[in-house]
Amino acid sequence: MNSRRPDPEDADLALDALRSRLPARGGSRSDPTSSDLSVDEAILVHQAGYEPRGLVTGTCVFRPYAFGSWAPMSQSTELTAMSGAMHEARTISMRRLRNQAGRLGGEGVVGVRLGVESNAREFRFTAVGTAVARRARHGEAHPGEPRSADGVFTSDLSGKDFALLNAAGYRVLGLVMGVCVYHVARQSAATWLRNQTQNVELALITTALYDSRELAMGRMQDEGLGLGAHGVVGVTVQERTHAWGSHIIEFLAIGTAVSEPEGGHRGVDPKLAVELEDQVVSFDPHSLRGER
């Protein structure tokens, strides 16, 4: 019996072998590509001098060992072991995403989406995006050679935003993130009873939420500084409780680190876009007749 531990990279290597057996379709390209870019995003990325190399993914099923890291119910504090575990699992997913993009000859991955599903014991992290590379000019060899994962940038910006940054002269350095798993203290029974008869801010909970968000944001910015970034754009902060309950919350701050152009910001000519499709408004017909 083969007791070799399964390697997640084996599936990627099998996919590469499958692609290599596909027949050429003519032209300079010998392999088909897939992309989750919309039609207008694909056109804008093409105009920016890039072309899609394929849809790439990275996955990590993770079971954190966090016993002994729980805080007393009356204390607001970060669960540092859990913060490190959640960050490590996402980092593994992103590394596999870059590895797959590098094998396709991609210089970067745009439109990266990080997802997580959880149950009482395990987490499944996924990273999905479209690998892109600079488009070969007429008469040049196609730049599709495999690349090292360390040289592949990542970004959660859409194809539109990536093309706009490129037109303005900014360089995308990579996707950066900060994680903080925080235990929010519970109120004492006396405080809870006293607050039932008056309008009052729950200062203990408010402070805990501010502190945990700032920790996540600070770590994201530190990752950006480590890449030599001048700033982080497209920042979002996600808040999840997973299966831990309402008093243990994970904050994920994520964005794209960029560097300013040496010659300064280049002006772009923005164009107004108006959606022509009417929005569908749903309603309950019973409410129009006063029925319940």
C-alpha cells in the first residue's frame, strides 16, 4: 500500500500535463485559457497590454490548534494563536495560487477573491483569480515561460481597476492582509441589568471592536511596507464570527499594495458609464392590499 502523504501540488501538475496534451488551435497560442474577467474587464486588461493566462486557484483545509488560547469571559483580548493560524492558512492558499499562476507563465493574478468556510473544527480557505501576463508584441516570442511564484504579484482589484492603475503609472506589488481574532468581553450581570432601563453605549464592546480592527489594519499596512509600497488601495475589512459565537470575532483587512510611478502620477481621462438595464424591484403584492 502506498502510504505517501498526498501533496496538493500533484493536482496542479496533473492539470499542467493535461494542458500540454491539448492540440494547438493555430496562431501564436498553443493552449486555451480561462478567465473570470467580465467582457469589459477583459477588453480593458488587453488595452493595458496584458492578456489572461488562465483561471487559477489555491486551497487549504486547515484545523487550528487553539485549546488553551481562550480568554476569560470578562476580558477583551486578542487570541494570538488563532490570529496566527488564520493568517497562515490564507498565506498557504495564496502561495499555491501564485505557484499555479507561475506555471502558466503569469506575471500576476488579478481579481483575487479570498473565501473561507468553517465548521466546529475545520476551515477551508480558497483563493481564486485570473493569471495575466504582458501581451507579446508583433514578432516577439510569447512570454509564457513558467515563472517563480515569488515573482508573481497578486491583487484583489478588478480588471477595470487594475487597468486604471496601470494607465496612471502605478505598479501593483501584491495583495496584503492583516488578521486579528479577538475575544470581546461579556458584561457582568449587574451591568446588563442596569443597561436594560436606559439608552447607553456599550463602551466595553465598542472599545474591543475598535482595537481589533486597528490591529488587523496595522498588520495589513506592515505587510505593504515590507513590499516597499507607498500605499494600499481597495481596502476592505471583513468581520466574521465563524463557529465561535458572537463574542469571538475575526477581522480580516485586505487590500492591494502599490508603488507610485517615478515620474509622478499620470493623468487619465475617466469616462462616464451609465447602466442601461432597469433594476428589478421586488415587492410583496399582499402588502399593497393591506394583507398580512
